[in-house]
Amino acid sequence: MTKNIYYAIGDIHGEIDKLLVLHERILQKHDVEFPGCGYIFVHLGDYVDRGAGSYEVVDLLMKMEVGPNKNIINLRGNHEQMMIDAFKGKDQYVSGIWEKYGGKETMKSYYRYGFDRPPQEHLDWMERLPSFYWDKEARIIFVHAGIDPEHFPNDGEDTHLWTRSKNFFNTKNWNNPALDGVMVIHGHTPTKSGRPEIDGDFLRINIDTGACYGGSLTATVLSSGTKPTFISI
């Protein structure tokens, strides 16, 4: 599947303590089970809102991107997009929607660090984040919400950030040659069971296990020649 070991992490939503423990658990597992192999963290978006530590999560992920040995891919989620839109256009309606869906908790985390609004560098960083990552050799797509199986890869950012299409969730509907044998790893829609959701013999894996609602924060482990496994905190 891939020479590097991918560790894809679902929706964090300000749960900094769970994220720190999950990172530590991942590195412990990697040292034991994959000595000598490279690894890549993939965070699937929704770093902010609802939980108490949005500032800390963003600050951590930005710092992890710095340095010559960068082994991290951060994607944009719909909550990052709402936060960008709330401050970029200063639209009261947009700001109200963002606050309703977790923005108030995000601002509380920034207030604790002396900010009356998110630093521009945080907003600029969020805006630069890609909406998906496609490892064509390994045949894996990482995305926040999902894809349009009919039009991918030309389905656009709105789909990647927001979709909950039944056509995407049912892999039997995937007739796009670009998706033949491709695995899609996503979050955005909390699973009803609180455990990872697998469809189509691992063609689609949802790892949003409701961390901000008292559930686990989950990572899926993707290594060549083996089925995906999971780590939950």
C-alpha cells in the first residue's frame, strides 16, 4: 500500500489532551511495530470548535509543520472554513453561525492566551490548508468530509469540506475509474457507534468517532500489505 506508515487522525475539535495522548501512543506503536519505517501524520481537519483547546491544537499542528523533516499533512475541515469566513468578511450572519456551532468555545481558548481574535497567522495557515490529499501510488485519498464519487477529482472544495451524500457513503455507487481500488479516509460525520465505520471492504473508512462529544479520538494505521488498524483514545 505505502512505504511510509500513514497515521490518519479524525476530527479533533479542540480536544488537545486526547490529541497529545494519541500522538504519543502512535509513536510508541510505530517504534515497536514498524522500526526503521518512515511515518506520516495526516490530520483530517476540524481542529477547532466545541472542545476547550482549539488554540492549543492549532498552535501544535502549526509547529509540527516546521522543520526539514516534516512528516505531517494537515487538511482543512468545514469548521476551519467557517472560522476563516467569520473573520475574513466580518459578516455578522456568518459569525453567528460559526459561534453557534462551536466558535464561542474556540474564542474562549484564544482569550486564555491574551488574544481578542485569532492571530492572522492562524487564519492564513488555515486558508492555505488543502481540502484533500491523494497518494496515487498507495491508492489512498485523505479528505475531511468526503468526495463526489462521480466527479472526483474535479468535485471541488465544498464537497471535500461538507458532503454527507448517500452516494458517497455507499461505495456500491462508486463507478468512477479514478476510484478503482482506492481507499478513502474521512471524518466529518460522527459515527453512530462511536467506533470507526468501514464500508466496501475498506474502500471507505470514517474515523470521526465523536471526540468532542465524549467519544474517542481515533487514528487509522495504514501500512503496505496489511488491513487498516485503529488506535483510539
